[in-house]
Amino acid sequence: MRTKMRVPLSMALGAALMMTGVAASSGAVTPDGAASPGPSAGQSQSMTMRVEDVVVTAKISLPPGSEVQGSILGTLSITHNGTSASMRSGRMTMVDPDGRSLVGAQFAATSAANTWTSRVPLSADAKSGIYQVSVAAEIAVTTSNGSVVNVPIRTENPALVPFRAQRNIPAIWTSPSSAPAGATISVSGAANMRSLGTGEYQPATGQQVKVYFDPTGDAPETLQATLTTDSRGFFTTRRTPVGSGKWRAEMPMTDAGAKTVWTITYSARERTTTLRQGQVSATQNGHTAGDHLMTHDVVVGLAPVSRRVDVGSLGFTVGGKSGFVSADSRRGEGSFPDGYHVEREMTHAGIGTSAVNLTFNPTMPAGIYDIGIRDAMKACSAPDWDANDAASGISNCTHDVLVQDDTVTTIVVKRASTTTVAASETSFTGPKTITLSGEVRKVQLVSGGGAADKPAPNTSVGLYFDPAGSATATLQKTVTTGANGTYSTTALTSTTGTWIAKYAGTTLQAPSQAMVAITVN
């Protein structure tokens, strides 16, 4: 008879269980894979034997490794064709992965009929892995005529039973949890393993971890990295996700460890300006910590613009709880002839994640700003794992490291511009010469302080034509605005397409463009 149970295992190992001296059916441990964490069904194997006219079917059941704490309890249950049965003697024995013999207590009756248990004690340093399990017992069965038949139960060969330790990834994070699209982030985690001998959690060292990313939408999940946990049970990888989605960390099942899976959601924010990012780290008393700063350029009109700077902790460090991000302009202008400096205290938003918001207005100097940081960080040693939770995963992040740099990355601030274009006719039978006209305006500083959106005289405008279809836009002519910031020119148009007016911008002024569609019949 064959019994198949779902257990946190994905291999089938077994051995024949036979009654001494008589033919019997063989049983095998046939576990099937089940996601962890959390307890799963146990593992069992069974056998049927006959002595004279007495038939006994016996089953030995064992717990999954995730339920083992200091000992392994085997449960022997039987069915028979007699009127009653009792245990004359017997016990379960094992050989652990280190080759040590383990002797269980004598089978003891339970509250259930025809059921006995034998507990095999484990040493505190018991390893997870393949255990050789043997059963030796003798059952006394009373028949209907009152006679007693002793039925021996013996394992001809030990059953090879995997006791896989419970493994967990209770702490997994992205640094930061949200960032501008295209930014490089860290995906990190802390893994533990539950001791079979003591039931205590300890760092899961040297374990394989596969990291997957499942982008929001219809695109499939893909494997991003195959990692190995370090001596602290930590793992990390640097990745550039294609957008928002879910990160999944998985420790595949092994002979020693059960499979475990954990996921975390990550958000990529849209941006329309150039991404800026940089890293800084420091070492103190043998411990290293660092930050990764991410932001993007600013185009400011008459209204102030808030720009977020995301701060992700590098490696296994915690920052952002005490410190600031700074911005320093490299030039002076207007009301700030000596330049502009600002510091904003970081807001801590979870493991590895902090941020600040910097506000820019048109009266501040345009150009390049140095983005710096001062962060009183904590580097991490191996977790204590007092509990199987995220807090324990960073329980030993206690080593002070001051990370400070005035120029981790830069940001470019430009004042906005506006370009318009119109055509004298937008639908006609061609070819035909039409008039293209428009205006360029720029946000500029004004005397006496402040800023205004003003016409931009003597400004070059490129006029491009983009024909319908796959052809690309090409420059047709360049015009210059007059004293009032306007321009007007003629253009021969012979095919359907789009006229585009482009102001290229400067190091201090943002570019702008406008377009008008033309239909040629």
C-alpha cells in the first residue's frame, strides 16, 4: 500500500518496511512540494504483514522538519483483523546526517486505539538533512478464537527521510521603496533557519536565494539574480527595474531546508526630466555604511516646484533617522548673489528608505546644484532572531557610521520657456507656400526682485517638418524672434505632416516646442 502526503518537501525517498521472515508490501516516503512558511502535513509510510491468519497494516508517521524542536516524534498506528492488539515492545531509531545513532523511547500508548508513539531526542547541534529511520516493534494481536499472535514489525532497510529545517525571509526590502523611473535600487533581505535541535532561529548562512521581478501589467515575471546568503544570513543585489511591480525572493528547497517565498511591492515614479543619482559610503571601526541618492532635474515656472530626493541605504545598513540632504547652487544670481544653500531633514519611511523634498522657485539661481547628505547610519551585524519577524532581522543594526558628502550627485535647475506655432492654413491642395508664426516666452528674473514670464526677443527657433509615416522630422529652417518675441516665416509644404517649432534652451533656460498638423489633399 502506498500513501502520498503533502509535505514541505519535493523529493521521494523511501525504503521497504518488511516483517521479518515473511513477504510484505513495501512503503515509501513520497512527499510533495508545498510552499513555506507555515506548518505542512507530516510524512508517513506504511506496510502490511501476515502471520498465520492475522493481517496487520502498520503506518509510521513523522512530522515535517518545520515542526521538529529538540526531538522527533514517530507515531505508529495499525489496523488488523483480530479483536484487539497491544504493543509488546518496540521503538524507533535513527541515524542523523552526521552518522550518529539516535535511540527513541519505547513505544507508548496514546489515547487513540491501536496507536503508539516513540520520541527520538536530538542533540542541540542536530543538523537538518537526510535521516535514516528504522522501526522495530512487536504487536500482540488477539484473534476471534482467543489466541494471541505476535506480529513483528521490522525495517529491512532504513527509510531515508528528509527533515528539512524551516527557513524564512521575514525581512525583505528595496532601497528605496519608491524611486524615479530608471533609478538603480537595492533589493535586500535577511533569512533565518530554525534549528531542529533547539527550535531557535539562527542566520541562514550559505543558502541560495533567487530574486524575481514581476512588473505591473501583462509582462511576465523574470529571474533577476541568483544569490548566496552571507555569514549573517543577508543577501542583496543592485537592479534597475523597468517600472513598478513586485520583487520575490525565494529559497529553493534542498535536502536540508524547506522552500520559502517572500514578496514586496516596489513603486517607480514617472519623470520627464533627466535622472540624477549617486552613492557615498564610509567606514568606521571596521563597519561600512552608505547611501544612494536619486532625484531628477527641475524646470521651474512662476510657481514653486517640489523635487523629491530618495535616499536608499546601501547593503545592510539603516539610515535616514538622523540627518539631512543639502542643495548648493554653483552660481549666484538675482537675490542670491553668493549662491543658495538649503538643508532638509530626512524622513525615514522604513528599512532602507528615506526621502526629502526640496522646493525651487524662479528667483533662486538657475544652473547646477550639488546634492549632498549627512546621515548618522547604523551598520548591521548578524541578527539575534529573538522572533521570526522583520524587527529581529535588523536587531543588530547598532554600529554607528557617519556618512557625509557635500556632492553625492547634482541636479540641474532651469527656468521654463514656452514656444508656440500656428499655420496660415492647415488643410489645402498642395504643394503650397504657407505662413508659420509663433512666439517664444521665457521665465526671467526682473529688476527689483521676482520673476516674470516675458517675451523672448532675438531667440533662435528651429522649424522642423515631420512627414506622415515612418520618416523622421528634419530641420527646414531657423528663424529669430523680433523685439516682441514673435516670429513669422513662409514654408513650402507639399505633403501631409507636422510642423514643429523648437527653442533649444540654454544651460539656464529649459527648451520648449510646439507643433501644428498639416493635411495636404
